[in-house]
Amino acid sequence: MRRFAQTNKGGHDKHTLKMKMRYIASLVLATLALTACDDTTDQIGTSLSNNMDNLEIITDTFNITTRSIIADSVLSRNTIGYIGKIKDPETGNYITGDFMTQFHTFENYGFPKEDSIVSKIDGMVIADSCDIRLFYTSSYGDSLTSMKLTAHELDYPMLEDQMYYSNFDPKANGYLRKDGIHIGKVYSLTDMSISATKRASSDYTPHVCISLNEEYTAKDGKTYNNYGTYIMQTYLAHPEYFKNSLTFIKNVVPGFYFENTSGLGSMAYVSTTQLNVYFRFISNDSIYVGNASFSGTEEVLQQTKITNDRNTIERLAADNTCTYLKTPAGIFTEMTLPIDDIFRGHESDSINTAKVVLTRINDDHLSDYALPVPSEIMMLPADSLYSFFENDEVTNNRTSYTATFSKTYNTYTFNNISGLLSYMKANRNSEKWNKVVLIPVTKTTNASTGATTKVVHDMSLTSTRLVGGSDNPHEAVKISVIYSKFK
């Protein structure tokens, strides 16, 4: 250590001092960026320069241009299925949700032994009944409005290696079995056939129940008294089909597509889809009711199809007095960052922070059913709009960032996108090199570390207007930049 100190006298000492000063400056500026609530930076340069004679702080602001862009479709990888149809009270846009799901089975799943099953006809095992239940923990709209859906049996499974976007139509693409199950169900989100006491109990989860008790004919032409009997007798003939979810999906139940067929006024956010087979069996000289359940979970594929009113979406996107964020699969906001202006004259300076604050425009006409504001949005390069989600990426705070809506300030704030500015300056490889897109997203985080583990499109019903657009009547959208350099 002594030899190192002697060797680095002179020029190297100056370099070491400069590096230390840069490090100290970065720490101070980072602290300011994290703690300052005031958007003004007028006094920062003076206060810091007084304490660091060798460091010069420069602040500047630049205008950002923004516009709305139509999100024709988004990658549908959510674990929530959306079913229903609503009208946005603010814009008049009609949004329809339909979804397709497969069912998961535990490895080497088994029914009770055949001789213990009481439910039989002519000595053949049967199911007493069978149903599909769509459990939802949240919803939008009038819970008493009458809706109708149709449950369609799939002819073959969704493909593991295919990207399913929100405009994918299973019916048009031949996924539905023509001579399979097509059962209609009229429902309301509040099931009045269940007592108010039961609905209010903690062990009740609201759901839509679709009975599958009609006679069912399988692909091989064999007929069963209901769909549950088909499943049970298939197990007795081929238990290997129940080895895991993949064999179950390929050989027994490819999945179902739930289509909104009539009604307007509600949308259910289906968190769990459950296929239930009920039967009776004997155990210890007592008869019990058994229930075999197969659920739509993260282990299997699910896909939501979203249909927007195209004319309304185009009209909103053409409104240049603001920009929109609308989900699901509606409208995003595109921003053009003034990269050349930001770096002009600062080629040898460091950009310590670059802050963007986006202000929401409050609704003039409030409604009991106004769509909620997106709770979290992501900023990423326009070139990465599709690849980010297709590659299962997560935000890295270098080329992608998230901001949470602040009810207090009515804003979304990206505190420091300096890494993105440097990335764009170094990667002028397309016509969109200086453009970013703002996208409502849903994040999953590790409970113990807080690290982001998954980022997907927000497929819930949300809408908001932001200050911006080419005919913006408000103050311009700006980016505030703090530079540092050594004298």
C-alpha cells in the first residue's frame, strides 16, 4: 500500500481526486433526486458549487412532444380472465372481454378405486354432476345487470410455443370443436339465488356456475350422460392421461373458451376457473361426496380476447389536446425525447438526473362508474414495445422504468431516466431511436426482496388523460436535467 501511494503522486493523484469528487457529487445529487419534493432546481447549482470548488452543476429543462398511439393488441399473458361487456362512461367506448383457458392437474392425479365408487349406472362409474365455475374477486359495472356467456369446448389445446395477443380470435382460428360443448349461461355478478347472508360470509367467493350435465359425445363417438362421466371413465381406461397437466390437456380436456354473447354493463375479473366433477364413494363403511377439481392456474395457458370500439379509439387517439392511457389494449402515450438538445454543449459532462413529471387531466364529468386511473405505468423505448413482453423482461432502470400514480400530486413521476438518455444517444439504429412509450402494466414482486419478477400488460379496465399532445393548452411536458462537470 505504501508503494502504491508513492507511485501515484502527481498526475495520478489528480485523477484519483477527480474520481473521488465525481463519486461524491453523484452521491449528493442522487440524494437530492430522491428526497426533493420541489420540482424547481434553481438553487441547486449555487448551493453545491459553494461546497465543491472543483465541481460545476448545471440545470436545464427541455420540452417533450407527446401523442396518443393506438394499441391494437397486447400480449395476453395475465392470469386473470375477463368476461363481459361495458361502455366507458367518459368516452363511450364499448369494451368486450372473452377468455380461453386450459386446466391444471396434479401429477399422477387419481380418482378413488373403482370398486369404492358408489355413483354407477349398469355397473359403470359415472359422475353425479359436473360444472365449471368462474371465480372473480373483483369486477366492474352494475352487479345486478343481466349478462349472458357461452362456454365453448376447445377442439385442441392452445400451443405452448405461440404468442397469443389480445386480438386473437379462437373462433375464427378454428379452436372451437364444432360438435362439442356450447352451453349458454345467463348470470349477474350478484347471484340473487344465493342468500345475502351466504354472499356476505368470508368463505364465499362470487362466481358464475356453468352446468355440464347434458349428454356429452366425445370425439371417438362414445356418448356419456354428462361431461364429468367422460372424465372419470377416461381416467379408468387411461390413467396415464392424468400423469401431468400436459398429458391431461392433450388427451382429456383441451380447454374452454368463454364468450360474452349478450348483455351490457359488467365485466368480471376471473381469478380462478375451476372444472369440478362430483361423485360418491365409500370409505370406512361411510358414503362421502367426492369432488375432483381441475383449475386454470399459472401452470397452464390462459388468454383474454379484448374487443374495443375501433371508431371510438381512433377518435380519442386523434385528440391532440391531450394524450390517453387506456386499457385493456386501447391507447398508449408516445413521447419524443429531445436527445440532441439535451447533449448539445454537454458532450463531456455527466448527466446526474433526468426527471419527467406527467400530469393527469381530471375528468370534468364524474360518474359512479368512471374507469379507474392506471396505477402503474412503464416507460420503455418504442423499439422494445413488443420484444420486452415477448422475452419476459423486467424493468432494469436503464432502458425501462416504472412510475406509480400519485393521488396527492395527480401525477406520474419518473425521477431519473439518465441511463435511458445515454442509451438512446448511443443507439441511433432506427427511426424511433428517440421515442419511448408509456404503457400501463402490472408488476409481480418478490415478497422477501422486493425485486420485480414479472411485468405484464395491465388488462384491467383503466383510463386517463395526460397533459400533452400537439395542441396542448396546458404547460408543456418537460424533462428536467442536472449536469455536472469539473472545472
